[in-house]
Amino acid sequence: MTEFHNSPIIQALKIAHKASTLSTPNPTVGCVLMDEDEKILGAGHTQAAGGPHAEVMALRDAVARGNAVTGATAYVTLEPCSHHGRTPPCCDALIAAGIKKVVASIADPNPLVAGRGFERLRSAGIEVEVGSGAAEARELNIGFFSRMIRKTPWVRMKIAASLDGKTALLNGRSQWITGDAARADGHAWRARSCAVLTGIGTVLADNPRLDVRLAETPRQPHLVVVDSRLETPLDAHLFIAKRALFIYAAERNDAKKAALEALGAVVIYLPGPNNKVDLSAMMKDLAERQINELHVEAGHKLNGSLLREGLVDDLLVYTAPKLLGIGREMAAFGPLESLAEAIDLRFLSAEMVGNDLRLQARISGRDQF
């Protein structure tokens, strides 16, 4: 982002980040209104679904500051919408305000927009420039782009492991391999996701809540459980946080389904081979339920299945400065016949979080869509 250092688009991107835990399932967008003297007249970011978008918030901010925006330039990190959804078109608001020019990072992949916003602005006599900060804006909304283009969520697998790659002892004990700072950072990643996914093995072994408690968030992400035989206990801690809970099963048990749904869960039957949940079909179903980013916190078996079926995009690995020896691995898949069969990754970042090392890696080619 050095090429855009201190540019209005970079300022808009920084503002957009403030909506990363708020705007889902809408994209995370920032907008800055600036006059010819490069004075900021107003700024804003997308609000919760059903609330104003970034452009409207920036216009309201300008009014609150007592600034007129006629003839101003709007710097926005995503193409302004041109359709009536939960809110009116942002294009209409910019046109009505007398904006002279719009500088946008990237086109909206939503088929309901997809260039129509730019056309509408140009038809109204507004100059449109596209491309500044495009890579950053797309990465910020990688889940939204994935859902709109691939029709599946962006799947990020979080793992806490020892330096020798163990996530638990052979007896299953894993609390706590990493330290307080890493756990809090993990909760921040939960907060930005649309949903957290786990497996029934984790539910039965740990009885986790899998909500956000160690980071500030205006909402709790949805929860998804892969539970082929509908073994989720009715008194599981999963029900403590009031949020959407989707349980995917393979074997029919309509009595248990009714009991779980009485507690607020939604049970979906998606049988696949070997009486297991069809994980690929589950991803498509989650996209239809408007899940952009899916944050996986599961055991080695489900992790292995997701990786083996090519359903993982990013890995978020917290590595503790410990050696556990014989224990449970990060993901159970293979054995491979040759090194050529290995899952290739590209490291995105390496950063110390407390005493632990956080590694971000991406499955090679997963972002080429």
C-alpha cells in the first residue's frame, strides 16, 4: 500500500476496516468526501445490515460538520450500489448531493451491481475513476467476493499448535497450548467472520461456547456444527450465546432435530458418502445463507476432511514455543504417495502475538477468481 501512502483511498480503506466486525453480510466499505483543496468534508463506513452504507454515512458526517459537498470528490473502496436492497441506492444519494467525481477502488462483484453503479454515475455527469487500492479493497472483502463469484464462503482454518505441529496430547488435552494474547487475537478473528465452524468431536470433547468474549464486537458470529449423527447435546454451551446456529447432519433423526430446533438451532440434512455430511454441499448452502467468511475451529479429523476436499482457503496458525512429542496433529489426511501431492501454501505474514508466532498462509491459487 506504499504507492498510495496517505492518499484519500488509503484513508477510506482505514475507515472501512472499522466495519470489519459490523457490516456482514454486506461488504466492508469506507468513503471519504474531499474538496479541491484536499480537505476532508465527511467520512463514513458501512453500518450493520439494513443500516446506511459508507457513502450515506460520509454525506451525513459532512452535514454534521457543516460542510457543503457540492462539487466534491467521493473516494470509496467499492463501487456504489445502484439497486434497492435493504437500503436505497448509494448512487442516487451521491448524485443528489452534487458530487462531481467518484474514485472507487474496485467494481462490486454482486450481479445486482457489477458496473451498473458506475454507469449510473456517469449517466448523471459524474466523472468516475476506478482502480486505486483495488487489491487492498478486494482482500478486505475476500469473503464477499468469494460468495458472489464462487458461490461459497471464504474458509479460514484457525489452528493452535506446538512447534512440532501438535494440537493436543494423545488424551485430547489441549488447554492451553498458546498464551492469553494468542487466544484474544483468535477471538478478534472470530469477530470478523460471518460464522464459526466446528465439528461434533470438538463439541463432545470440549463443550466450547465458540463465541467472542476476548475481543470487542457489536455482534456474535453465527455458529455452524458438522454433526453427522445429530449428537449435539441439548445442554451444550453452544446455546449460551444467542445467535444463529446451523447444524448439518447426514443421518435423519427427526425427533432430535425437533428438540434442537426448539432451542433455536436450524438442522439441515446434507448426506454424503459414508453417512457423513456432504461438506462441499454445505459450503454452497452456507453461501446461500449469506455467509462470507467462515472461521474454522475444529479437530484434526474435520480439518483433514476440509483440506482433503479442497475447501480451505487460508490457514491461521498460532505456534507455541513448546514441544509436545506424540500427540494429535493439525489435520488428518493422507498418507500421500509423493511430495508432489502436498498442499502448496503461500505465506502471507508471520507475527509475534505475545510469546506465540502467528502464521498466515494461503492455499496456492485459491484467490484466483
